[in-house]
Amino acid sequence: MNAIERVVARDEIRQLVCRYALATDSRNLGELVELFVEDVQVGPDTFGRPALRANFERQLRDVGVTILFVGNHLIDFESDGLARGHVYCRAEIQDGDRWIQQAILYRDLYRLDQDRWLFVRRKHRLWYGAEAVSNPLAQEPANWPQNHSGRGTLPEEWETWGEFWRETN
């Protein structure tokens, strides 16, 4: 790749990581699994997007609201079609009545697949997880923009959020 192609590729990979966060937080599993290569390895001998979808569904049903905030993102190219990334992420996670804050490092492998950068894998590495003193979802509604503090309207306003939770009932 020339210099301009590398800049474009880095931007596409950064967008991939942001799409992962949005798809996870909105529980858009269809979009989430499409961010991975078709032959994604899910377990020692399990491969493919259907298996990945089942894995994500199981994991995400164990928690409530998630907020993934992507920070530093270093991308190194191994070849024109393969790159590695280190992505810092600050996560907030509803775990029943508890509110957990995490500092995460994702170690990623990306592959150019039919002119689109996709995840080959993501390794979730944890610096820490700590329970917050209070759960921000327990607040009264903010009624934004009248009040700056209080419970907002996300994630419930995402259609995919409702669909995800209706599937369990």
C-alpha cells in the first residue's frame, strides 16, 4: 500500500472498532457479527458467524446496559491485507443492580476481505473492573434537556435493543 492507502485503511479499521462498540451497546447482533470474517474462530473447534452470534447473545444476555468508549487505537500493518491493533476501551456495564467500570485493552487482528476490513479476532484483556458507588440507571429520569442529570432515554430508544430483549420472552 502507498501512504494514502494506509491512511484510508487506518480510518476504515478505526470505523470498524467504533461500529463494534455501537453494535454491542445497541444489541444489533446482525451488524455485530458482520464485522468479523466469515470463518471467524469462536472456540477451539468452532468457527463461523452463526457460532459467533450465539456466543455474543449468551454473553450480552448476562448483562444489561453496556457503554463501550473507544480511546487510543494503534494499528500496525503486517501486509497490505493484514493488520494488528491495540485498542483502549473504557466500559461501563450494568450487572443486575451493580454498575461496573472496566479498563480494557483489545488486541485485534484485522483482514482485508473483499475490499472491507474485518476482525479476524479480538482478545479482550482487562486492566481492572471496579464496582461504582452507585448505579446511574437508578436515577430519576433526566427529561433532557430540562435537566442535565438523571436517567436518559438510551439504550431503550434503539429498536435493536428492544428486539434483542423481546427475543428472550
